[in-house]
Amino acid sequence: MPFNHEQDKKGASVKFPPPLVFLLFMLIAYGLHTFSAIEVSNLSSFRYVGYFFVALGLASMLMASISFKRAQTNIKPWKPTTQIITSGLFAYSRNPIYVALCMITIGIGLIVNNLWISLSFIPSIVVIFYTAIRKEEVYLENKFGQDYLAYKQKVRRWF
């Protein structure tokens, strides 16, 4: 089926902003912690590792955002994409923003000493895979064809 302009208006048709999925599961994890606390460690070194993960995740988000801006394409998956980004972090991961959100989630859990929050990246990424990543990949394959398939063959999903 040929790709048309009407299909492109909605981008990948992702309905819910992926960062909010991570936030929702972190809030659920915080609630779980009030009923059944599972601490990571009382060692302050874990807190520093958490800060490192958050900083690395935020830096990755910034770098990915800059790549989108330079390519003059939309970062929002419910808007049309004008081109495939293959440079910067996208040369190593097809989903560096989702990897960054995982790092931030793990880091926040370490900082606040809450294993539930650190582990909340797991259900978050499962939901993101089914509600965003699969739709994004179908959209990009339909829009860019062989160019996207070649990129997909060359670059791993995560890292």
C-alpha cells in the first residue's frame, strides 16, 4: 500500500507521550514503596551513581533533541517526520531517547533509595515498545522504505 500525505499528518500515530509513561510507572513505584519499601542501599555511593545516570540521561536527551532540531524534523512521534536521523546518538541506537529515559528512571531510583522506582523502567519500556516503538518503526518503514530498512539493519534498537 503506497504511503500517502493523509497518513503522514499523524506521524507514527502515537497517542500518549512516552515520557509520561515513564512518569506514570515511577509514580506507581513510589506508591508501592509506601506499602512495601525495597531500598537499594544505604551507601551514599549509590546516590552518586544515580546522579551520574540522571546526568547521562539528560545529556543524551539534549543531544538527541539537538539532532532533531538540526535535521528540522519533529521529535514528537505523533507529528510527521521529514527524514531519518542517522548521526550522533542515532548512529548507535535507534531509540536513544528511550534509553535516556531508562537511565533517568534508574538514576532517580538510586538517588531516592527506592528499588521500585529503579525497576519501573521495565514496565515502562514494555508499554513504550507496544504503544510507540512498533508504530514508529512501521511508520518509518512505510515512509522511507529501503533507507530505513538499511538503517535498521545497521543500528541496534537500544545500543
